[in-house]
Amino acid sequence: MRLTRLIQSQLDNDSPGLVGYSLNARVLTRKFWTLSAWESRKALVDFVMKDPHRKAMLDLRNRMGGTKFVTWSSKGSSLPPSWEEAFSRLNTPSI
């Protein structure tokens, strides 16, 4: 949870290009999902590769289960996406 708070602080205070984000956490089962909207893929990559997010990925890599990332483009009028839409996209097999 400490790392989650650090990353949320990064999102809130130091994330150029971030449009918005949401966290869905099932703490007891240790399942966490994030849903975020970014102005560009570069803005997202810059965030991911910057501490504390980068450090959290390195620190947790041996303790985390499999991860899956899904990205898609949306018009501003369709933001924010719903968690229902995100889970639907997450569970749809890639082509």
C-alpha cells in the first residue's frame, strides 16, 4: 500500500500529459487495476519510467503475478471510460 500511495502522489503532482486516473483495489486478494487516460503514449511511458513508479516495478517484479496492459485511443468526449469497458477490453483476446 505504501508504494500505491507514492505512485498516486506521482500521478497527482508530477505527471505531465495525464488526463485522469482511477484505481480499483481488492486489497485482501492483492489484486490491483489502474485505469488512466493520457494525452500521448509518450506521456504514459515517461510516467512509467520515472520514480517512484519505475522503482515500484523493479521492487515488485518477483512478487507480482502476471500483468497485462491494454491500451486504446478514445475521443475526449468518451472520457472517462468506465471500469466495465476497461474490464471488457482486458478480457478480450488480442488479435
